[in-house]
Amino acid sequence: MITPEPRKQTPDEQKILLAGARDREQGSPMVSVWINGVTWVLLMVVLVMVERASPQVEDFFSRVFQAKLRTQWDVSLIRNATMLATVAASISFAWVVLTIWRNRGRIRSGDILSIVLSLISLIGVVVLFYMF
């Protein structure tokens, strides 16, 4: 049986195919910026939550107005901060894995930033877990 010869692609079709492959490999850099931005914002919220959960220190105004101060850590706020840090680490780590998989094993500079964010988030979770 004779098979038909494949049709040759025109130069325009080749350019379109190459552009599509390039887009698929590189991915969208803006999505990476947004994911990293969301992760940084979550980490900043975690830092604020941990600071608010710490015991209150007496100052001039609390002495003058004889305000009651909390002398212990707010454990529920620390628990929420730990969960939020876990979410930030999960988002960042999942994005790194997805991006490396989409780029067929190649690591870009944005991926390195996401790896650093994942590690910072995981270290924060471990520290918060062992503190309380």
C-alpha cells in the first residue's frame, strides 16, 4: 500500500508553530509575579499576626490609664498564623512544581524566587509549630 506524502508546511505555518511552542515553554511571567506577590503579602500578614500575638509590654500610657495588659501569647492567633504560613508555602511550592513541569525541567529566575519563598514559609511554619 502506498502512503501519501505529508504536506509541506509553509514558512508562515512554521512561525506560528514555533511561537506556540515558545509560549508554552516560557509560560506567563506575569502569573509568576502575581503568585510571588500574593505569597509575600501572606508572609507579611503572618509577621503582623505573630507580632500582635506576643505579650503586651507596659508603656507610659498603659501606666497612666492603668490598662490591663495581656502577659501571655495569644495561642489562637499563633495557630491562625501557622495555618496562613502553611497556605503560603503550599501556594509557592505548588507554583514552583507546576512551572518546572511546564518548562520541561528548566529552572528560571522566577522559580528561584518561589523556591526561596517556599523555604521561608516552611521555616516559619516549623518555628511557629515548635514555639507553641
